[in-house]
Amino acid sequence: MRNVAKAAGVALCCVLTLGGCGTAKSGSWVNPDSKTEKGSDSEKSASVNKFATDMEKTHALKSWWLTMDIPDTWEEQDDGSGNYTFVPSVGGLAMLTSSSGVNFTGENGRPEVETLLQELEKGDITQISGEVEERLYGGSAVTYTAPISRSQDGLLYKGKVYFLISGHALYMFTVCVPESDYDDGYDDVIDHIISSMTLDSGAIHPPFGEGESSDKADSSAQGSDNSSEETKDPASYEQIPWSDLARTPDAYKGKDISVSGKVLQVVEGGESYNLRVATDGNYGDVVLVVYSPSIMGGTRILEDDNVTILGASMGTITYETTMGANKTIPGILADSIQIS
């Protein structure tokens, strides 16, 4: 399911498939999260871990702006919209779900994460078995990690749920494996996969206030600044008819597109602003544009402005109208907006 998080009149546009533990058998910003600290009695080394092959033989998997290492021994299935299901080599289940166009309600995205955790525990099969650890780095991204467990058909499973939030994007990774394998070293494999997650530097937009700084965060911010100076060629953005964006949104999700039209509504406030734009002047063909005010260099966009938007398609976004009804329209995360 996609968790709906309303803010500035916009809702979370996608359905997050809540992963848990199953019984199946079989230039970038670097994630600063490291392995969970262990006592000296339980520390393990990849060089002696019998599951070391799962850490050494991997391939890069990309979902939207996220890249991560997945063991070659894992079976994987892609639903075509940035969500993946995996069967680890030792059995169990892992899932990666991605959502863009998210406007968080504040508190570092914690309310949205808590809602997803509650959904994960529905049915009393999967349990959050420890504290939720939050890590904030220079305001550029925030992560949440929690241990999870599951008992099903007489079998016990252990693993982790991991959230990564950056800008308007939310990634959720859940994995559970048989308890005996987890305790025997497969927790290192899971930590290795989580620590391999990276984000394209150009996709890092601070969704919150200034956080505590670190050398890694400063480096990340510098990487983001450098990428913004390398302006993309406007010709690389494809003009897509509104009807195509509305009818087959997943076909264009994450792609660079160009849209022109008249501004019907401006919603300002917080780290991101929103526009409703009637494409080509057609008031029935509306897109919702999410953008950082920093891309405008101090210039405000007003209602009735004619604009051209270059940005990444977000599929569709669902928001609540002033009459209380839900409306779903194509969404764009803007790289630049030109007023004509």
C-alpha cells in the first residue's frame, strides 16, 4: 500500500508494498549508516563468515535515485515501478519499495515511518523487536532502522526494516531470514547490503531543517552543489503529452520530461513548494509540480504565470481538493522552471 501523508495539500502519491518476513525458500552520496555495533563476543569478520560469498559477489540494483548491492545468490523480481522482491540464499524474504513526490509532515518524517511500522505489525505476525534508530546527517537525509522478527508455520525469522528519506523520496527495505542463519552470521550480510545504499548526489534535497554536520555530510552537500552547477541540456527533457502521463504514468516515472502550461495554484511553505499547472492551457489536463524555491533564485511564481517545467516524472500524485475529494494527477519533481 502507499501510505498517504498530507502536507501543503499534497498526499503521498504511491502505494508502498509493506515488506516483512516471508516463508519463501529457494557521483554519489554514500549511505553513512554502518553496521550495528556488536559486543566483542559476537563480532564477526566477513573473511571468516560462512556467508561471505553473499557479500563479495553482488550486482548493483537501481531504483529511482537509489543504488544498492544485491547478492548474486538472491532471487529477485522487479514489478517495473521501482519495487523489488527478493528471496535470500538462506530463505526468507526481502523487499525494496520506493516512493517519490512525498511531502512529509515534519519531525524528520517520523510520523510517516511510524505509520508504516504500524502497518507492518498488523496481524501480529511481524513484530518490531527493538528500538527504532534515527540518524540525521547535515539535513541532507535521514535514516531509520529497526530489528524485526516473525513467527510463521512454526518457523522463526529475524531481520531488519530500513527507511531512507531524502528530499521527496522515501525508500523502505525489509528483510527477514531464518533465525538460526541470522544469528550465525547472516546479520552481517544484511548490514552489508544496507551500508551499500547510495543516492545520486543530484537527488539530495534537504527535506528538513539544518541537521548536525559531519565531514561526510559536508562532502555530500558539496557534491550536490557541484552537480547543480552542471546544468542538463534542456533538449534532453522529452515533451510528453498529458494524456500519456496520466494513462501510463509508470512508463515515464523517473524520466526527464518537459511540460508547459498556465499556473492555476501556488502553494508555498516549508522546504518545498507546489504548483498546479494546466498544460497547454487546457484546464482539464493538470499536473502537480513539486519544487525547491532555491531553483528560482529568489523569484516567486504567481498564479496565471505561463511556465515551462523541466524535471523528473513522479508518476501520479494524489491530493485532497478543497471540497474534500481525492484527485490523482501526473506529478513532476522540477529541476528548473522558466516563466515566460
